[in-house]
Amino acid sequence: MQFNFFDLLVIVCGLYMAYCAVMMKTKGRINSGVVMSRNLDESMLKDKEGFIRFIWPKLLCIGILCAVSGIFNLVYSAHSEENPQTYVLVEIIVNSVFFILLIVYGVIVAKAQKRFMK
């Protein structure tokens, strides 16, 4: 069985994104490090509630999908000895899905900042 630290990191990052989305929805707390650029903060929002309504379901979905992709890759690695060529192909596909999710996440955050920042 192979253990990939990257898969564990993907799972943790996905779960943290989902946690931030839930905190945004339930407590109205925005983690600026997750949903804003480094030079922006919550005080620069012209409509905080609108920003939260726009971004929290997307952030939750992307976080869960990232965690699932990491879990799938970690579980699938247990069967890597049976068919190593298939394992490499599946690992490439799952990692590609993760990176596509990160790109989609970046586009969503940029769109939200453009729409809701002063």
C-alpha cells in the first residue's frame, strides 16, 4: 500500500474549506484567508450578507469535492499493487480533478470579490 501525503493534504484542505463555508452560513464569520485576496478584508465588502449568500454554497461544494477526491485517491491506493498502470491513471485523473476544482474556486472567489467589494 502506498501512502501519499498529498492526498492527506487535499482531504484536510477540502474539509477546512467546507468548515469555513459552514461558519460563514451559520455564524456570519468570513475567513478572509480562504475567500479573499491577501490585501482585502471583510470591512471592504459593500454587502456582506450578499457575499456570504453568493459564496458559501460554492465553497461548501468545492470543499466537499476536494475532500472526496483525496479520500478516493487514498482508498484507491490500497489496491495499487493489483494493477499499477490503472492506479497511475486513476491518480492522474483524481489529481487533475482536484486542480480543476482549485481553478474553479479561484474564478468564483475573483467573481465574488469583483461583485461585492467597494
